[in-house]
Amino acid sequence: MGKIHWIGTGLSSIPGLRNILAEIPDVHVWNRTEDKAVNLVGDLTNNIHKFDLKSLQRGLSRGDIVVSMLPGEWHIPIAKVCIDHFAHFVSSSYISEEMQCLHEYALANNVTLMNEVGLDPGIDHLMAHFLVHDYKKSIAYDLDNEIDFVSYCGGIPKIPNEFCYKFSWSPTGVLKALKSKARSIKDFQELVTERPWHQVEHFAIPSEDREQFEVYPNRDSLPFIKQYFFEDDWKIKTFVRGTLRNMGWKKAWKEIFKEIDSLDLDKEHSKLQHMSERLWKANSYGENEPDRVVLNVSLKASKNGATRYEKSYFLDAWGDERGTAMARLVSLPVTLAIKEIIKGNIVSGVSAAPNSLKIVRDWLEQVGNEAQMLKLIDKS
């Protein structure tokens, strides 16, 4: 087994990093600020380095596994270095076009580039794979069924506030996402949403109290139809992967929407940074203040107006003595991905969260240990 190189000790890294340090001795921790890493994990390891790409290159050997928990712009340079040195790569981020372009190069060098193994994307993928597999094996399976698939995830304050949100890290990424288009399917038709606040709906999670949230489509949902192994001839009425927020979010963020809509993100960097700093100061989590993560993935099949199949995976978690819910649920799948690569269970090339039912079941069981609630609800 090669060495593990974990790059980045930000807020989303620590629970998973500490877990892997407790289990596997040969882990090299890299961070752009070495002292910060020492403060966070120095009680578990002395193997801490100041990160730069050249230093990482010098430390890589064939068969090593590199985890990038850095911002997305670092993933491609690090992944390329990994392939050059026959080392594997793991990140919790979405697979970008640039990452996908490395697929053939990684295959040629027998290297795994595993992405989308966080919370969303990550745990949501596991739930989707389980539901699709379960539906295909059920007696309800019928090509004449109409399919409704929804996947909503959100990191929200455990204790609601007037702003209906709090930031776990820099608001810049959240603000940029507000300028992004989204594609989904609604009433059998492709729906393009220019801005998230244009398509906010109410959504009741499948809990006993049917708690209500505001939800909206996020990014481009359509490629995930293929990734989740939907059949080409399925009648898809609804397909959306989206974001979940506390009730009142749209109203509370009204002025934020106006401000971000007026910005040119390519030119007005200083304005965006000022806005981000202002929001961070006013709406970041205090010390030991609990966050909350809610994730719901549902698959429904109907025919002639009657429900034939309807199951949902529902996760509810909040911050406790183990760390924030967001950090636990982002970093745990990363550690599970490391272990699967060590076992040789992940193929070479660019891949997302695993779809093998055995691995999906195992990972979801371990995810359940990090959440206050994780259950499969059968409403068929």
C-alpha cells in the first residue's frame, strides 16, 4: 500500500482526516498554512508539511493516494501530477469538464481519479443508486410508469435565524452559485432556471411532522439521469437535483439577490469579495453553534394516476461534539473512498461515488453513524 497525502485542513476536512489518521499510520498532511494543520491534527501526527505543488511532486510514489480538499481550481493541477506519478486522486467536488478530459490519460497509467464523494455530490448519489436498483428489481417496474425523481440537500442553521442561513466557510462560492443557470425536468419538459430564486418551491420532507422547506434546482440535473442508470425509454415526469433552505429564505435574501444579479463576476472581483466579507461577518457560525444538514432523495413511479412505487431516503444531522454535521458528512465519504481504492475496488479513470450495491449499502450504513437520523421510507 502506498502513502496517503491529505491536502487541506479546512473546516470540511477535520472529522474525516482525524478518523483516517487514527486508522492508517502513513498519512502525510499538507496545508498551505502549516501551523494551522499542527493545531488541528498535531496531536495525531508529526507528518505535516507546507503545501506547494513541487513539494507534493517530490513526495509522490507509485500507488500513493492523494486527497484534495482544496478549492476546485487546485484539483486539475493536482490530478495531473498524480497521473504523472502513477498515484490515485480523490476529491469531494463535482467532475468538471477538465477533470473528465483526464479520463483516458488516467486509464493509460492505471490511475483512479475519484470525485463526487462528499455530501452533495456524494451521499446523494449513493441514495439514488440504491433507489434506482431497488425500483428496477421491484414488481412495480413497468416501462409505462411515469417517474418522479427529486434530490434536495441543504446545510442550514440548527437554530433558525432571520437570515434563514449561516455560512460554514467563505460565502463566495454560495454567491457565485446564485448567478448560475440550472436545468431540470418538470412535467416531462426540460426546465431552464436562470436564477435560483426564480424557481423556489415549498417541499415537505418525509418526516413525521412533514417539516416544510424552500427548494430550488441546482446546476445541471440532466447528466445525472444517465449517471443514475435511468433507462432511455423511461417516462420521466420530474427529475431535479436541488438545494434546500429554511422557510423564509427567498424573502430574507431578497436584497442579496438584487445585489448579486447586478454584479459582473468576471470583472467586479473586489465588490464580490467585499460582499462576501460582509456576509461572513454578519452570518457565520459562532463557536460550538450547531449546524444542520437535511438530505432527501425520492423515487416515485406512477401509472394511470396511481402510485406503484414510492421510496425516499431521508437524512437529518446536526453539529455535536464530533464536529459540524457538514464537516462529518463531507469528509466521511472521502475516507471511505480511500479505503475502497486501497482494496482495489475502484476502477481506473475518472469516476464518481460508487454504484456497486454492496459498496452503496456499506457506505450508507457508515453514513448513518454520523447522522442523527438516516432512514429509508417506503410509501408504496
